Amino acid sequence: MKRVVTVTAIIIFLVIAGLYGKRRFYDPKQRLEKVTQQVAQLYKDGEIRSGDIIFQTSLSGQSKAIQLATHSEYSHCGIIYKNNNDYFVYEGVEPVRFTPLNKWISRGQDGHFVIKRLKNADQILTPAVLNRMNQVEEKYKGRHYDIYFEWTNDKMYCSELIWKVYKESTGIEICKLEKLKDFDLTSDPVKQKMKERYGDRIPLDETVVSPAGIYKSRLLEMVKSN
């Protein structure tokens, strides 16, 4: 009997320890501190610049549907911008805004991110162009998030924002535009999300651009992945 009690006590202890360890691992404060150290190292190593594009797997309710529809790990992206000695991510969320880089990274799945850059960034992203890019960003700042992924300037989603900022400030189309019908709309999570957004009137011919489309752009090269 004593042995049974001892074994039970050990099992309970291991379960509690496991739950505690898991809580600590996913502690937002602890993750932010770790990411802040990573970002500081990026600063030190000179591995990030204004105009870089950063990708992550979002923890939003629509992230899984985006991943399945685009066959990509990444469901959210933004443009890195330096202001004085700090770096921010310009992103299409609710509302469009600049988010501190460390907070942006820590918000994603497992704190994982990928940074990409124009292959000829030194020639294209001059100080004058970056200034123009910031002016375009300020124009769209504060716009509401576009849950319907419409190709208008009234509201914005993340990859649309990046595409239009680059187009308006550099003249570059960062990737090919697609139609909603070009994506894989067959999985249940995608069907459910489409039903929530559009009901029975899905705009299959709507012009769209996805994080995956930008990620796979031949104009970009890998800079950093953690």
C-alpha cells in the first residue's frame, strides 16, 4: 500500500512539475525578455535594416486557414523600420500601426521569425526612397484591418500593405498578384472561415496577395531565420 502511495505521489509531482515547466516556457514576459535579447543581437550584428520584410506564424484565429490556403508556414508579415535607435514592424493589424520589433516577434508562434530583403537593396532602398516609404506608411497608418481581403485602400491586411508600400515608394511589385480562387480553398478550416466572412457569396475573382506570395518572391533573399 505504501509503495502505491509513493508511486502515485511521484506521478502527481511529475505532472505538476510538467505543467509548471510548460507555464514558464510559454510565459509571455519570459518570452519577451528572450526575444529582446535576440533583437539586441540583431542590432549588434547589423542583420536588420529599414525596408526588410519579416514573417511569422500568427496565433490569430484565421492563421491556420491562411496556412492551409497558401500551403505556407507563414501567415503574417510586416516591414521593418528604424526610428532613431529602435526598430519597429509596420503591420496590417487592427489598426495598421508600428509595433516594437521585440513585441512583434514574441507575439508569433514560438517566437520564430524570418527576415528577407531585396536582393539589390543597397541600390534601391536609398535614404530618399526609405523616406518616401515612411511617408506612404504614415498615409496608411491607422486604417482598419480588412477581414474581407478586398483590393481597396480603405482597409488593409498585412501582405496587401507591404505590396502597396513597396509599389508606391519604389515602383516595385514585390510579387505577383493573385485571385482568391488561385488558393487552396478545399480544407474544412478554410471553408469555415470563408463561410464566416462571405456566406455563400465568395468573391473568387478578388485580387489578393498573400504572405506566402511575398515570402516566395524571387526579388527577395534570406537575411535571418531563428
